[in-house]
Amino acid sequence: MNVTMASEQAAPTGATAPAARIVNGVKVYGAGVTAVRALDGVSADFGAGQFTAVMGPSGSGKSTTLHCLAGLDRLTSGQVLLGDVDLGTLDDKGMTLLRRERIGFVFQAFNLIPTLTARENILLPLTLGGKKPARGWLRELARTLGIADRLGHRPSELSGGQQQRVATARALVTRPDLIFADEPTGNLDSRSATELLNQIRRAVPLRAGPAGTGTGPGRERDPVRYEGFKCR
Ligand code: ADP
Ligand code: MG
């Protein structure tokens, strides 16, 4: 893997344990002569309150890293720790619960359910657990992300940028500890991409308190190549 990590931290977080950590991460897809070693001993710490961008060429293992950190996939060897939870010790049910309760994930391809309205898509992670959002939270999220007047529409009635903002609201609705976004702006034109990044920056502190969520000059210039996540 040949990737770069760029972190920013606007507020000091003290000497707390990293919010997320990958240690000697190895991921091999397939077996035998067709095996692909997507990660070859990756180690990185992601501190609480940081906004981190993972940058690298196509195929360098960015998505694989995010998927393994977010509990969507498992490492072949090595360790992923979220806070003090070692994902390797969780069974599939434990992983599902952890993902639902502690993690928000924004997929490049939106992954919205076409038959559900924007509101239903956003609330889905809560509905699945038989929960409802705290009073006013959906309205606040929708307003921050600029989709308050689109909540009754289905994905096919929304622009790409609006669909991506619905997907972002869905990732934030459970107030997760960690938010992972895999090229969240990859399908957007550069103006919508910059707008979405600004909106994520504004929305995350609603969950994450005063910790900074700014992006650096490199990402401002080239937002469509951004992949990253925010740790509370
Ligand atoms: P990036 O997100 O940086 O473009 P990926 O993490 O998607 O990179 O892929 C890293 C490598 O792993 C690539 O060589 C890719 O072809 C391979 N790969 C990713 N997913 C799979 C899979 N499910 N099966 C086989 N190979 C895969
Ligand atoms: Mg990728």
C-alpha cells in the first residue's frame, strides 16, 4: 500500500487512546496465483477529534483499509481496534451491532434504498434497531446538509449531490463515534464536492463537539480525490 495520511486536529485531545487503530494490517483477497495482497502490514493510529484524509493512487488499498477499520470486512492478519474493542474478538453479530451503534459509513455509490424516501433512508440505521431519533435531530441534520425540503422524495427524484447528502445524513443519524467516508465526493462535480465537504465539516461537530473538522489546502484544491473519516 502506498498511501498518505493527513490529519488535522483543531482542539487538543490530551493523551487519550486512539479512536481507531490498525496494527500490522494484512489483507489478502483470493488464494493461490490469483491472490491479491491489498494491505501488506499497515499500521496507523487515528486520534479522537481528528479529521483524517487517506490519499493514494487507485488500487493502493484505501477502500480496503476503511472497510477493515469500519468492520465491513476482516483483516487476513493483524489487528483493528476501535477504542479498546479489538474487532477480531467480535463474531458477526457483534460486528453488526458495533457498526450499527458506533460507526457511520458513507459509500462512494451512495447505496440508498430506491423504494424508500430520503427520510426513511436517513432513519434506516435507527429503524433497524427499533429506535427513533432524538427530538429535532433529523431536522437539524437535514437543515445542516441542505436537504430539509427533499425528505419526502425517493433517491431517483434527487440529484447526485442531494443523494450523497442523504447518505451522509444516514451516516450521522445514529451519532456514531466514528465516521468513515470512501470517496464521498467521487461521483460529484467539483462544486458539489466542495459543498458536500463543507457540509460534512459543519455537520460533524453537531455530534463531535468542538473538535475541528477542517480540511487542508490539498483537499480544498482537489476535493474529488478525498477519502477519509472523522473520529470523535
Ligand atoms: P483503492 O480504494 O485505493 O483504490 P482498494 O482497497 O479498492 O484500493 O483495492 C486494493 C487492491 O485490492 C486492488 O488491487 C484491488 O484490485 C484489490 N481488491 C479489492 N477488493 C477486492 C476483492 N473483493 N477481491 C479481489 N481483489 C480485490
Ligand atoms: Mg477505493
